[in-house]
Amino acid sequence: MVGRIRLLVSAGAGALLLASCGGSSAAVTPAPSPSAGGLPAGLIAYASSKGISVIDPLTDKTAVIAPLPGGGAFRVAGPVWGPAPDVAYPVIYFAIHDDRPPERRTTAGVVPYDWLFRADPFTGAVVPLGASADFESEGPFGLSANSHFLAMTVGCCTDYQVDVLDLTQRHASIKVLTRPPAQPALFTQGAGPGIDGLIAVRGFATGAWYFLNPQLGVLNHFPLAPGPDDGPIAFSADGTMAALSLPDHGAIIEPVNLRPVFPSPSRTPGSTASPSTKPSTSPSSSTVAARRVNSRLPHVDALAWSPDAKQLAVAVNGGIQVYNSSGKDGDKALKSYAGGSGVTA
């Protein structure tokens, strides 16, 4: 099945859209995400009132990669980092949804669309990957990526579906991995590290968490026990730690062992099957105690690890804060960025 956002044959229209947005602002959802293939400290990508930007923690310099229009015209999902064919380093992916009120959508010739973009922070190139008319939902959300797949939730009400894109293939199509009623409605919450590309999902009806295998089309046991209102989640590159956003009181860091739930399937990368609703089992994670990350904070909108897992970046209170991952609850942030620039939940 083809995903709701269809890949584009021509990039012209989308390129014009981004080029025409310079110097404007919008209220968007943040998602800080350090690049594992960038500088030693990791670049941090985020969405703010200025658009999609990156921070170099070594110099504290910020650059806007993809400006977006003002007036709350677009709702943003992402950004996240992932591979791209023929590119030696990770690039940025993000989605936008036409968020204009209904009365502004009745203009002749105007159709609300969802767009998926890829942005290269080193060359400045912004490439539209796909677009689809969307008259019903609030656009894609839960954008997640690893070294193999990009995943997102689309739809509304009880019709939430998970779409995936194989980032390692030049001509891959966006595919529907789960869609009710044949499969359960799932929310994408994060992505496990590694080429196997497992996606963390939470059941819409039950709140139960699973790992969704995009290659085998099955639900795997989740090695942690998040609550039905927890999320999103971010995993360290070596798969030994997870940072989970709580409904309030900030985030929590927990030890995890992902090896038992990371198979090495013989199925050709990019192929999919209808997901089984019966999760497979695997051993649980380590018994090392979890630790809070500044429980004085409210809900954290997005989280991401530095490549060496020594720091954790979170989007909270309209800005980005970076914490020592081995610190104590209540420790002050090591650094704060983008305060007052419209990084909002």
C-alpha cells in the first residue's frame, strides 16, 4: 500500500514553496535531534518560529536551514536526522501540514496539503520528497527516524496509520505499515538505533508499547514499561539507554538492552508484510535504577542524545535545554538555546 504522502516526480513546486518563505515566522512543534554523523558534540536540529534550524554546540552558532511562513500557516512534524542515498552524513527530515482555518481554505484553487522534506544542513539544499492532499487530519506527527527507516503517524480519530520510508533506497516509496481495521491504530513515539530500524509505537486504544519491525511487519515486545500517556522516547546510539518524556515532571533516563529485540532478518530491506498484532517476546532490560532529568520541568516535547550519550537535549518551555545524562535530578541545564524564539509544544 502507498502512504498518504506520495513521493514526488518533480521537486519544482516544493522548492518554490520553501524558497518563498524567507524571513517569516510560525508556531511549530520542536524536536531537537543531535546528528550522530555531524560534529563530535552533535548538531542539534529544531523547529522554531523561524523555521527549521540547527545549532552547533561547539560554537553555539545557529543557522536557519528551511524558513517557514508566518501566521500559523503550517504545522511541523520533526525535524529528525536520518541517512540519504549517496550522502556520507545524516540529513534532516521534516513534514509540514497546511494549518490554515477552514475559512481560509475555501479560496479558489487552494488545497490543504501535507509535505515531506529533506534538508542538508551542510549544503543548504531543501528537497521535497512527497505531498498529499489532507482535508481531515492535523497532518503527520510522531516523525521518527534511524539509520534505515523514517516513520510517522498520519490520520485522525480512530483511523491512525503508520507510514514508513526506507531511507537507504534511492527510489523507495512511502508505504502504509499499519492501518485500522486490519491492524491496530498506533502512534509512533521514537526509533531504535541500528540498521534493523525498529520503531517504538504506542497503541491508540490500549496505551501499550511495542517495537514495530518495518521489514518483517510484526510487533515486538517493548523492553521497558512506559505508561499510556508517556512519550516520546529517544534511545542512545549503542542501545543501552532510553530517555522518556513523562506527562509532567520532565523526563526519565532508563537503562535498556535492545539486543534481544533487534533481529537480523533475511528479508530484503525495504520489503514489508502486514504487521502481526501478536507481539513476540524477549528478555527485559537491566535492573540498574532509572534517574530523573530535572523533575521540576513540565512535559518534554522532544528528546535526543548526543552521539556519545553523555548529554541529552530536550525541547521544553519554548526552548532547548541540554543536560548531563549522568547528572542528578534537579541539576541545572549545561546549556540553553533558542529561548524566546518560538520553540513551542
